[in-house]
Amino acid sequence: MTTGDKPRKVFLFSGHMIDAPDRKSPRFPADKVAIAGAEIEATLDWLGANASDLAICGAACGGDLLFAKAALAHDARLELYIPFDEPTFLAKSVDFADADWHKQYELSKRRGTLHVMPDELGPLPDGEDPYERNNRWMLEAASRFGSEIVNFICLWNGEGGDGPGGTQHLMNEVRERSGRAYWLDTTKLWTCESTSA
């Protein structure tokens, strides 16, 4: 699929970042990466993702980059959306975790298209949250070919985030537009993984 072609399906993703080392209540511990990656991969398999499709996500360590990796493995065209200039974003959302995440970010950027919000949308308006703005931007990008082909996949614990603009915000935005959502519930995933181990 070339850049201007209408995709068969659009896969929009949001999900938790890997926990920072000083996080008090675990949400996405680093030892759950394999199970999360396998679940995202299985969901794209089940939905039949292929080279005719478009995948849209952020680029943070954790869910975003696991989704990007899985989408590229399915030969989908990839678009990454970040809310800050690249050095700021990397410091906040990638480089606090281990170096493999930075490598995956660079690989995803090289094989996909990186969209930088301040460059494309201009400065953040007063009173607007950058993460909520980025969520809406991704949803607009995903819906530009028609909302009927948008499939939202989220890796989420079902709770509010640490601040505005998290997965819950994008889930609510998708639901308002009657989009199809596929919720990978981490509270169940982590439990299943630990009981089967």
C-alpha cells in the first residue's frame, strides 16, 4: 500500500508504557513485555492485519512500540504520532527504560512515518493538554479514510491514567464515535500469565 492509498483497515492503538523504575503501584512491569507482545500480535492475527492496512500509534516504550513491531511484522503501513519534539519525547517516554526500547523506536521510525505534533500542528494552545491533543490527532488521522474501517486496540487496566490524555481518554473518544474497540485487559492478562507459569 502506498502513502495515498485508502487502506482496507486502520488499526489505532493506545496502551500503557513500561513502568518507570520508581513507580509505586505496578501497572506494566517489564517482566510482562512478552505476554503483552504476544497478545497484541494475536489480536492483529485475528483481525487479519496485512499489507493493505494502516497502523497508527504513539511511540512510547511498552504498548506503543510492541504494537508498532507487530504491525510491521504484518507488513502494515505504520504512522507514529508524538506530542513533543523528539528529544523531549524520548526523554519522557522512551529513554528511561532499557536501551532496547530506544532501538525499537529507531527501527519503527525508520520503517514507518513519524509525525511530530508541534511541527505539524503548531504550539500547544493555552489550557490544552498535549497528550489529549495527541490522542485526538491520532484519532483524526485514523478516521480520515472513514470511521467504519477503524479498529481500536488498547492494552489497558481499565483505570484512569496518571494524568490527562491516557488510554482511557482515547477509549472514550473512540466510543463517542461508535468505533470498534478491542480491549486487551492487563488485569486479566497478567493474572493468566502468572497462573499458567
